[in-house]
Amino acid sequence: MRLVLLLCLLLAACSGGPEPPGPGAFDAIPGAGPEAGLAAFDRALKDSPKDALALNWRGRMKLDLLDFQAAIDDFTSAIAFSPGLAVAWYNRGNARIDVGDYLGALADLKEAARLDPDLTGAPYAAGVAKLAMGDCAGAQEAFGIAFNAESWLIQALRKRGDAVACLGDPVEASALFDRMLRYEPGSLSARLSRARARRELLDYEGATQDYTELIKAAPRLVLGYRLRAEVLDEARREGEALADLDAALAIAPDDADLHEAKGHVLYHMKRYEAAVREWRAGVRLAPRKAGDLQAYIDYAAKK
């Protein structure tokens, strides 16, 4: 509890304005979930409805509960009562990313960075927003700022790698993912991103290794089998690809994408009748696929 209270006091000192919430606001915080924290700040705000720090913290609790708009409302109120509270601008920027308001997020994050240049999460979050908007160059620049400011901000490595890959440089992207995996070898997201970059470099063996690690970490996750099957198929190892797709279908027999992928592998193996069966199964499960698969079905049926 002392650590949380100290953090709020520090934030108050940096923001140049509001008094921190009273000790009662933190009674339910240590070791409790966001619901208990939310209730604690609700009680504090009954006594001090204009307490910007309490509003900011209540917004954070609402973010943890995925109540994005309510969180944004609290951050907006905190900013209205204390415009210099950088962390409230930062939190609202992140919440706006969650609801897809990327331009609003960038404006908030820019203000957060202006108010507190040491808030290194702001350029990182701005990079996330820019990458979502398709601004790969802008994202790359923002992630570079974040990582150079805080070398421990390892997630910036992965996002920076995604931005580099988006710019069409899988070599540098793969190197960035290598660095992140040295920091955080258990990161499945970095491993997925590196496998994608390796595929672009036609490094099928490396990509296969990454997908194998994903399958080991999450053996019930269909995605790992499907992606490894795609790489194996590209590497002309159709039999192994087929085994992966069968393993995935044992987990999710009604997954239309898996049936479609299996049809393509069977077609490459010249097993046309079996390929048609799989494609038709995919169409039955997802009729929207008919437009994409009908031409394949018609052509393979003539073989």
C-alpha cells in the first residue's frame, strides 16, 4: 500500500496541482483485483469528486476491466481538473488506442510527452497507434525513440520489428526479433513475428523452428499447427504439413480455414479428389468461402 501511495504522491509532485487521494482510497488495493480497487476509488471520489489523481487511478481500474469508454471519461475528467497531469493524458491515449481512435490517441500521447519528456511509454504507445494506422515509417521512428530512451522497454523491439517488416525489410526485422527473444525467450508474439519475417526471407527451417516452439508452448493452439503447415508446404514437405493440419483438425474439426489449407496441401500432393472434399467441407462450414474456393474445386474436379 505504501508503494502505491508513494507513486501517487510522486505523480502529484510531477503534475504540479492536485492533492493525492486520502489513505482510505487505497484500503482495498494491495493484493486485490480491479473490482475492489474500483470500489475503493468510488468511495474516495464521493468525498473529493474533483480529485484528479483518484479519477486517473479509477480510470486505470476500469481499463483493467476492459470498460474503455468509462475509463476514457475518468481520464477526461482528471485532465479537466488537472491539465498538467501527464499520466492522465498518457492513459487516455492508450485507452483511445483500445477503441480505435488513433488520431485522438496520438494527440493525447503528444501532450503527455510534452508535459513529461521522461514518460517513455508515450512514444511507444504512439508507435502502436501509428502501426495500426499503417504509418510504418512513423511507427519505426516512435519505437526507436522509446527503445533508445529505455533500453529495458523490450516490447518496443518487437513492435519496432513489426514496423520494419511493414516497411519491407525482413532482414532487419528478424534481427530485432532475435534481440527481443534474447531478453524474453518466452514471448510467443515475438516468435510469431520472427517466423513471419523468416518466411519472407525463405528461411523455412528457421520459421519452422519458431512455430515448433509455439506449438510446444501452446499445444492446443490451432494457429501454431496451421502456420507451421503453411511453411512446410512452401518447403515442399507436404506430408509433414498434412500431419500438422490433421493434428489441428483433431482439436478444431469445424475450422473452415483448416479444411481450406488441407485442401491446398492435398492438391499440391496431386490428391485432387481428397482436395475437393476438403474444400467443399470448408465451404459448408463457411459459405462465404465459396467465392474463393469454387474455382479451385471446379479445376481440381476435372483432374
